Amino acid sequence: MTGHPLSGLAAALYDQIAPLPITSPHGHCDPAWFAEDTPFPDPASLLIIPDHYVFRMLYSQGVRLEDLGIGVPDADRDPRAIFQRFADNWHLFLGTPSRGWIEHTLYRTLGVETALTPQTATTVYDAIAARLADPIWRPRAAFAHLGIETLATTDMALDPLAAHTALAADWPGRVIPTFRPDDVLNPAKPEFATNVARLAELTGIQTDTFAGYLDALRARRHAFRDLGATATDHDVPDLHTTWMDRTEIEGLFATARTGHLSHDQAVRFYGHMLCEMAQMSAEDGLVMQLHVGSRRSTNPLLLARFGPDKGADIPVAVDWVRGLEALLSRCGNDPRFRLILFTLDESTYARELAPMVGHWPCLRLGPPWWFHDSPNGIRRYFDRVVETAGYFNLAGFNDDTRAFLSIPARHDMWRRGVALHLADQVGEGALARADAERLAPLLARDLAREAYRLDPT
């Protein structure tokens, strides 16, 4: 990431970790990019259209999503016009991490030599397009060129995993799936009942009983593991875990299959299923992730017109202690179980999360996520959690991005933040220099590999 030059010990620590290979254990890149290995289509499709960080800022300043190619058929898009509109509003990103990521991608990753301005948009567009036409920037070659050693995608439970199957057959690059079963776990999701029926079709296991439903979920987890998955992931709108007796959960499951659960019943059902997922993780070794604290699609007009994931997701408060009580009471002491927690509620860092991960052996604290994945967000994170959680209960870094070429920028920003934090700790006398030099590569790469069980055992 471009930014103020580091100096002194921070510069030395950064130089130590900047060249390390990139482990990206959680993100949203499309595995079909690597399976098909076709060139990325154009600068707008690569850098603007899929990036909600970009279009939410532009929408906030009155730019229509249609004018950015959102909700517009590919054949009707004008990528040059989209890129020009982005360049015309480039000043809006001053002060944001998006500005730094995109500058890093343009100037350091792609080697564009012309600074982006409204007047240079065409020149910059042509320079990016020329890079994308070079075989080195086709997805598989770029994967190696960018120094990525592991990339985890996020794949729904009903995904046939065709791209991952193809990759496992003919490419040594490590692109692995992550099991994301929300659509078949959470009755509040649209088409839950239909999805449960599709789960039966996909696995060949009947899901008309709760026992069969659990067996089908185990089968999908097994299929993901066979293709290299080491983790599951769960989007949790309302953090609530509970454990019901078999009669109660079977009754709720039967009602859920009809689509007639109340909101409270749906929350309880999903809360029970998170406990079931924790037990399965203890059994099969998949690391469980919870992403908590986002109220999704808060702009009903955009949701109706464009669907979800259009920049209107907003952080909300989370009660981690009560919310995880049932799950941790049931699985938190099992040495086989690993659970990584992510929050958008920074007020819980010091009050709840750091004390929790500093006690429960199953827990690791994920890095700053989404709105807080920023230089100041990283600084706040370390300041609020390390004194109670220590360093070895942290899960390192993941970029959680859909924008493939931004991966180096995001990891570079984190590594700069690590260097600055550790240098400050040495300056304050909290760490010896040797300790900082030991911790730097752990925070940059190795803790993530350990937390996600990516190294052979």
C-alpha cells in the first residue's frame, strides 16, 4: 500500500516480512477464474463492478449503480465509460483504505506509470488493458507472480464444486474451497425449504427427517474436505446459540421445511444448527468461522432493484458472551475444535473478545474485518486486544476480498501495520527487539496458516 515511508525498526521489520509468500485463508475470489484461466475481461470488470467498497462510496455521492455497470447486462456495459466515471470521482476516495488498495494495485502490482486523474482515465485504462492482455496476468500465472501460496474461496453448500474439481485434476496451485452452508442452515434465508430438498438431490441422502438432514450436511462437508477445504464459514446476523432436545429441534425442522417458522423460531433453529456445526467441526477437523455484526441490505430500494451485497450492509452491536454461551458450553473445551471469530463491533474487542479468546482453548480472534480493515483499524485492533489475548490467540490476517489483484495490497497494508505496532511496542519497552523480530512473520503469515490448519500435520 502506498503511504508514509516507514523508518527505523518499523522499516526493518517491514523489510523482513514484506517478501513473505501470501496466505489468503478466507476470501471470495471465483474459483472458475483459475479453472478456466481465461484473461480478465477489462479494467472496469476487474476493478470496479465487483467491488462494493468502490460503488458504495460512489453511490453515497449520487452516482447511480447502473452507471457503474451494476445490474446491467454485460453486452450493454461500456467499460471505458464506467472507468471514466470512476476516475471523475477518484477524489472521493481520499482518506479511505480503498484509495490505498487501488493505488497499490495500479502502480505497484500492475506497474501503471501514469497517475490516475479524470484527464488521464483513458491512458490508465489502456495501460491496465495492456497488462491484462499479457499472459503473466492470466489468473494462474498471476497467482504465482503475486506470490500467493494458498487461496481459499467461499462456496455455498449446494455448489457442485466443478471448478475446484477441475483445479484438483490439472493444476498444482493451492486454491481450496470453504464450506458456507448458511442457505441450508438458516431458515430466514430465502428458499430454505427448496435448498434443503436440493441438498438431498446433491448428496443422495433424504432430508425429510432431521437425522437425514444432518447426514446430508456431513456428506457435503466430506466433499469439501476431499477438495482441500480446511474451514467452514457462517454469516450470523443475530448471534444466538442454543441446544434443544431432539423432539424440539425435529419439530422446528419439520415446520422450517414448510417455510412457516416465525422469526424467533428461525433464530433458535439457526442457533441450534451452529452448535451442530461446531460438533461436526470437532469431528472432522474443519475450522469454523463466524462473521458477526452486519445488518445486511439496509437499503430496501437497492435490495429490490439490484439484490444483496450492494454496499448497504451496516455494522451493529453484538453480545458475544451470551450469544456463544450454548456453543462454548457444549464444544469450547474440546481440543479438536477450532473457532475463529470476526466482528464489526469494535466495542467488543477489549470488553468481550480478547478475554474470551484469552480463555477458551478453541477460540482464535480474526483480524479487523470489512469496515475496519484499514491502517487505523489495524492499530485499534492491536491496541485493544493484545494485552488480554496475547499474540498467539490471534488468527493472523486474511484479505476477505473479491478483487483478486487487490490481495497483495491488502496484505501489504497489514504487514505495514504489524511493523508499526511491533516497533511501537519495542519503543515503549513492552517487547525486546528479538521478540518483535520473532512475532513479525507469525503475524504476517504463520499464525494464519496455523489457525486455519493449512500446514500438514
